[in-house]
Amino acid sequence: MEWKINPNDTEPGIYVSEIEFNDGSKVEDIGTDDIIVFVGANNVGKSQTLKDIYYGLGDENVSILKNLHALVKGCPQDVINLVKDKGTCFQQTNNNIFYILGKGFSITNIPYYMEGGCRQHEVLRDLFVCNIDTEKRLSVCRPADLIRRDAIRAHPIHYLAFEPSIRKKFSEYFKRAFHKSIEPNVLFGSQIPLMVTDGKIHLAAEDYNDETERVEAYGVELNKYPQAHEQGDGIKGFIGILLYLILDFYRVYLIDEPEAFLHPPQARIMGQLIGELSAGKKQIFISTHSEQLIQGLLDTASERVKIVRITRNQNINHASVLNAEDIERVWRDPILRYSNILEGLFYKNVILCESDSDCRFYSIMNDHLQKEQGRYADTFFTYSGGKQRIPVILNALSSLGVETKVITDFDVLNNKIIFEKICKACHIDWDSIQKDYQVFYDAVNRKSKLSMKPKKEILTEIEQITKKGEGNDYYTENDVRKIKEMLKGKSYWSILKESGENAIPAGEPSQAFNKINQVAREHNLFIVPVGELECFVKEISSHGPNWVNDVLEKYRNLNDSVYDKVRAFLGLLNL
């Protein structure tokens, strides 16, 4: 472990500035208020990384980390003052030892721990680092001993009980998640349990002879409510994390799966609260399997979040980092912000499509194919909401080491700027295919004069649609789409989107496309060979979500030969 000393900072603490994994990959330039989120599949080392950070900050042996760089801020006197301010000294034993939340700190030895050559930093770690594991956050909800209002706080609950601003803020956060209030019951007796209330205890002073009588009545009413430590693990875990986050002397928090026992809405709120409560000089390290928790963190602290995806090959662990700047680039886009792309961080493969309909249909077919082979589908399908967003998402997922494959409609070739950006995001050397692309593009454009149907033909087709829907007062959505298509006319690009490879002009254009397609597939870019999703089953004439519903309704057997083409296409992806 490597330590640096900065005695000029008047706010004392220790922080992590860099961690290095056993394969040499690093998470660098970790700020004093950064939120580092470890993600990845099961058993890749997320929880162990948190343990290694804790052990490393105490100069103890680590497992999967190769090195850890830490920073000590402040001078010895700053730390001594902090210990005296937050701790309790039992003078009959030793007036140099102060106890903070049950741990003793000798102020005599603090100057030694602040020296550059010191290799015993476990005391500073115990003072400034809070390791909130599952047991710790569930047990801290148990009632604390009752103390005088002006006494040193020896338990997190004491801060709620005797500091109104903290109590109100805490209860507000809890209400946001569970629609209930939290009240520390200082009238209970020798202990202070946390009561889960509905916030409706209001006793008017005029109803009682004096204030003492009113306070006694309040205690009776409060005792009717359930105590927090007797609630489910979701509520206890939520309270436990908040109780430690409100303590102002901790500088580093290690939280393993804060979403544990929480439903998705509460997990997102938990993320929001961690982001809010850690603002300032607090570092947060989190391991998680929850997309909702990450969304919550990004809601309130996107500029401070770094996402680190850990992968494992036997005993070697690798870290890929998505920095705050890249995250904010994705998060600023409203369509991406409210999509499910973050869920892809927890899968082996991600398939990026253009639309939700594409995702749904391909996902259903892939699940069926995997089950047929006796395998579990560890593949996540997500959509970009348009071709222009594909490079943004692809770059974000690729930087985290998520193997991402792209499926696009055939008309992606119709826009050189967008296609080039997608190719570059797929790590395709544009120069290697530019000549072939130009050959193909020019050939299609030479054939792309817009052809309109004659009025008579359009009227005849509209009459046929009308007769088919006799008895209906209005045209169906599918009827309207067909009529619009008639009125728009067709370019050759439209024909390609309807027929795909089969409509490519023979000769040089076909040869050029084959070269482009081969390079694209080698780099995980898959152009739909039949044009677009709906062309896999042309017997169904609807479009989008309706097409998916209609196809699956009419052809319920997924082994039906009507699905042969889509099965062959998905086979190319090697999922």
C-alpha cells in the first residue's frame, strides 16, 4: 500500500486515490467525493474488492487488489481535536483514550499514525472508514442506550434523538421511500428505540393541564407504533445505511449491495439518498446488482459517479472504468436516461437494437433457441431509440468491457455520417470499407428516383382496404399506415428496406456490400439481411409492437418454419 500525506488540509481524513487489480488494470484519479460503483456478474470479485479496500487502508493483506494508493489529510492536532470532539473519555481509566461508537482511540499515538513512514494505519482507518456490511446495517437499528441530551453521541441513533435537524432530514428521507416517519422514542425508558409512525401524532397543548402531562401523553401514543428493529430486513437495511451516512466524521464508506432486501423503487431512492448525503468530502465505494440503485445515484450525483465493471478469468480480475464525463453524456439524453441500458452491466452479452419491438422479438427468439440447447440466456437486449444514438450507447458499454453487438435495419447504409460513426464505435477501420461503401451507395442512388403510384392505382387499393374493413366506422392503424405508404412513393432505398440483400443490384454493388457486411459482422455489427424486423415474416402486414403481437399470436410454435430466417440470423451472433 502507498500513502501520501497532505498536512495542509484543515479537515482531517483518509481517502483512496487509486486502486490496482491483480491484472494491472487501475481505477485512477479517485476524488475525495467520488462515488465508485462496482458492477459485474456473480462471483467476479465485487464484494471482495470492498473488503480489500478496507484491509488495504489498514495495511493488512489483500486478495484481488495488487496495490492501493491512499491519502492522509490534515495534521495530528486536527485529528486529536476531532477525536476529542466526537469521543467519550473515561478518565478513571486513561485520560488519553477516547471512545467513538465503541472504539477506543489513543490521542497520544495519533502523531505517529500521521507520519509518512507509518505502516500501521488501522487506527486511522477505524476512525475514518465505515464498512457497512449487511450485519452492521441490520443490527444498528436496535435501540441505543439512553444518554443525557448534552452527552457525547455513542451511537448513530443518538444523533437522531438529540439533533432536530438530523431527525427531520432522516424522517423525510425515510418517508420518501416507505411513506412512513421515523421517530426516536426518548420517552421509552433506559433505551431509545426507533418508532415507525404515520406522522399523525399531534397533541394540542390546550388539551392538557401542563407540558409534562402533554409530553407523557405523547410518549403513550408513540409506544403504540412498531419499533424499527422489529420490521423486515428492507426497512432495517435502509435505516442502517442512513444512520451511518449522517455521521459527519467518516470519510470513506464501503457499502456492499445497499439494494439488498429493497424493492426497485426503494432501491432507486436509496441511490438518490446516498448521492445527496455523501455530498462534500465523503468517498463512497459500492458493489451492486441493481440498475435502479445506479439510476438513483445518477439522479442526484452523476458528476461524481464512476462505474467500474469487474470481470474474472480464473483468479485474474480485470476492471473497466466508465468515468463521470462519459456517464453524463449518456444521462443528458432523455431517451437514454429513461431506458434500461444500465441493466446491460450485469449480463455477459448485450444486444443493441434500434427499437423496443426489435428487442422484444429477438429476445423471445433467443430465449427459445438457448433453451433448446439446454443453456441459460445470459444476454440482455436493449434499444437506442434511433440509429444516431447507437454510437453513444455503444461507446459507454464498450468502455466498461461489456461485449455489445449491434443489430440495425438495412437503411443504416443510407446515411453515410451515421453509418461511419456506428462503424467507428464498433472499432471498424473506416478506411478499410470506405471505397466499397461508396460503390454501393452510388449504385443505389443511381436507381433511387422516387416512383409514385398512379392515382387510379392508389384509389383502387384504398377501395380494397375500405371493403376489407366494412362494418368499421374508422380505418385501423394498419390501414392508415398502408395508405400513407402509398402516398409517399418509393425510392430504391425503400425497396432495400423491404427486401434487404435480395434487392441489391447485381455485380459490383453486390460485391461491395458483401465486403462491408463481412467486416461489419467481424466487428459485431449485424445488418438485418431481409431489410427490417417485419420482413422476417411478411405474412403479417402490421408494424412495430402490433407486428410482434400478431406474429406471436398467429405462429405460436417458435419452431415453425416461418421463423427459419430469424433463427439463422440470430445464429450468426453466437449468443
